[in-house]
Amino acid sequence: MSKSRAATKDTRAARPEDENLGIGRSLTFGLQHVLTMYGGIIAVPLIVGGAAGMDATEIGLLIASCLFIGGLATILQSWGLPYFGSQLPLVQGVSFAGVATMLAILQDGGDIRAVFGAVLVASLIGLVLAPFFSKVIRFFPPVVTGVVITTIGLTLMPVAANWAMGGNAQAEDYGSLGNIGLAALTLLLVLVFSKVGSAALSRLSILLAIVAGTVVAAVLGVADFSAVPDGPVVAIPEPFAFGLPTFGIAAIISMTIVVLVTMTETTADILAVGEIADTKVDSRRIADGLRADMLSSAVAPVFNSFTQTAFAQNVGLVAITGVRSRFVVAAGGLIMLVLGLLPVLGRVVAAVPTPVLGGAGIVLFGTVAASGIRTLARVDYDKGMNLVIVAVSLSFGLIPVVAPTFYDAFPSWFGIIFHSGISSAAVMAVLLNLVFNEVRAGNRENASVFAKAPVRALRYESIEHLQEHLQEGDTIKGGRLVDGDGNPVPVVTAAGEIIDTRVCKSPDGSSGSSAH
């Protein structure tokens, strides 16, 4: 083996995501991923199938198909093939971003075949655009990625709250103390399992809490397993089970916009999981991830499913468990594949009460937001307009969350993009970063009044007792104090005047406290 090839192999082996935990542990942690995203992946076929007037058997076929394709897409994304797959711990599933558009297609006289046709063509367009779309990586510095990751977590919190209340707003017990209490119990169990000394229990805290919460619900008579024996045990997805797709120009254009939105969200998720896993993500890796996303989405309609995207809630699971292995996620994809072929197992998982998922979701989604805040902590707010970029972008990202009808009066294409808080925040953060950080014409130093926030400084009188004022990461360079981020710590007088002062002797032996 040549030296260059050996070096490449060593580099790949050193990546955190390449850790192999063995078959048993990978399947266990993979099941945890499946349970975390199961409610999300079956929501879309339930909604779209109901709007298309399908009966229970046909909707069951849609759900099995979505699990089957989601499993294949997850394996492709995490395991990877040449030019396809980011090789990151990303779980793939049906994108919720296209629900509104698919419902609009159905309401405008189309049927499920028109939906499949629009998804197929739009996904092929996305596949062509993937390499160009990935070039935006240089426009995603920490001020952008931090905003997007934080928004992912915050926009998912209503999902967790809805699950905790019962998931079905039409149900009589929606929002009852029983449902919320079950969610609270699950949340408490997550915290307890996370607190115990065993690393294995801590990593499995989500799975163990979900299982324990389901057992408690069964004892209380809340969990319903009566539907498990109903339906076939084995069912192989049939290509074009609802007929060959049909193609409408308007439907394709609308779905293409959705595909661009899902590509934005997938890019954000790739960057987010790269930050969490502490691994390098470049434009090539994003392009490979997007190609896997779009190829899976193009194949999905053939097997009666919809656009695929990375699931943000599973990014949170990677963060909270610390299990960064992509092979764990690939094992989760294998479990989804089996669930798609064995509907009876899918019905068992579907019996997990929604409030139980809600309790676990609070921790998962909050962890994503916390990861974004950690990224934002690396941003330099003292220069330029970074604080304004963060403030405005986060606000735009939360508008669809706090006011879901805000964009209802806007054109449909605009609403499709900005009804997603993740897309809203990403678009705004990228645009503002371009205006203020990339296009420097007209910029003034410390142009933002918000940059006047208090900063760390050292009192001139404290130089004699410098050791007492040092913080982690502080170093002395050229006789001056520099913090862990490489920024000089200013020295100020009692009146607040900043002076250029050496805090110790320089290597050349000059005095350590003479002002210049």
C-alpha cells in the first residue's frame, strides 16, 4: 500500500463517525434512533393519505412504504457510496416540509399519482442542482450555522409539546393532566438514567425512558396494543401500487421549491451533526449528502413514498447520547427497512404512546438548541453586525412558530419557503451575513450600537496581582494578555480609559507595566 493511501486510510479511521460499536450495541442504539423519529415518519403518510381519501389498508401501505424507503435512504446516507452519502450519523425520513404543497395538489384536483409525479421530477431537478448547492458552504460561518442549529431545536419544541399533550388535537384527552404527566414521567426517567454512574445507561437513557414510559402507560391502560395482530405480518412494497405517476407543471414547480427548502434543511442538519460529532464537513461532503437525499427522494415515489430529508430530532439524539458512529444510524436504517417489510413490528412500535415520545422529545430538541447556542458562543460580537445578524435571523426563524398564520396572505411560493422556521432562519442568516460580512463596502468598524456590550477588561491596578485574574486559555503574547480565543484583553484605568499596557516582561526583557 502506498504512503498516500495509508495516510488516507488512517485519516478515515480517525474520524469519530467511523467508530464501530459492534452489531449488538449498534442495533440497540439504532433502535433508539428509530423510536425517536417514528412519530415523524408516519405523520406525513397519515395526513396525505387521509386527504387523498384512502382507507386504512391503503394508508397502512403508505406507512410501510415510507419506512422501507426511509431505511434505504438512511443506509445510503450514513454508510455511503461513491458520490452518494455524507457518511455522517444522519437518519433520513419523509420530509414534513412538503405536506402543505401535497395537500394543495390534492385540493386542486390532483390525486396521489400527481403528488408522486411532482415529487419524482422535482427530486431529479434537485439531484442535478446538488453539486452547485453545496458550494454555499463558505457562506455558513459560525454566525450562520449557530443560528440555524439553534432554530432547528427551537422550532421542534412545539412538536414535543404537541406529543406531550397527546398528539391529536381532536381527541378528548388532548392536553389532559394524564398525558402531560406521562410525558413528565418520561422526561424524569431520561434525567434519572442520564444521572446514573453507568455510561451505558446514560447513552441509552432515551430508549430506556421510552420503554419504561410505555410499560407504565400499559399498566395504566393508556397504551393500546389491540391493533398489533391486525393486518399482514409480511408485506413487500409494490412499485407504483397506486398506478403510474402523472405530471402537472404547476405541481412540479411547487414541489421543486419544496425540494430546495429540504436541501437547505439537510445542509443545515449536515453542518449541525458535523459540529456535534466534531468532524470535518466540506462542500464535497455536503454534495454527497444532498445527492443521497435527492436520489432517495427520486426513488421514493416508485415505492409509494415522498421526499426524503435528514431528521433534526435525531441530530439531537446524537448530541445527547454522544454516540457519533454512523454505523449505529445505518443499523437504525436496517431496522426501518425491516419494519417496512414487517408491518406487524411497525404496529408494535406505533403503539408507543405519543406523550411518551413528547417527554423524550423535550430533551432531544432542547439539546439541538443548546448545541446551536454553543456554536454561537464562538462568534465575535465586538466587530461588525454579528449580533444583529443573530437577532434578526433567530426572530425570523421563530415567527412561524409563534404565529403559524403569519404568511397565509403571502404568495404560495413565498409561504412554502418561510412557513419553515428552519428555512426562514437559514435564508435570513445567509443573506445578512453576505450583506454585512462578505460585502464590506460601506461597513464601519463597530458599526452596530449592539457591539457596545460589556467586554472583558483588566484594571491597570490589577496588573501586580495578574495571577488572580487569569481565566482558562489565557496566554501572554508579546507581554500582553490574550484570551483563549486569541483576542487581546484590554487594560483600563479607573476612569474606564483603555490604554495599551504590557502586563509582564516581554521576551526581550522590557518592563512589564509601562504604558505606551
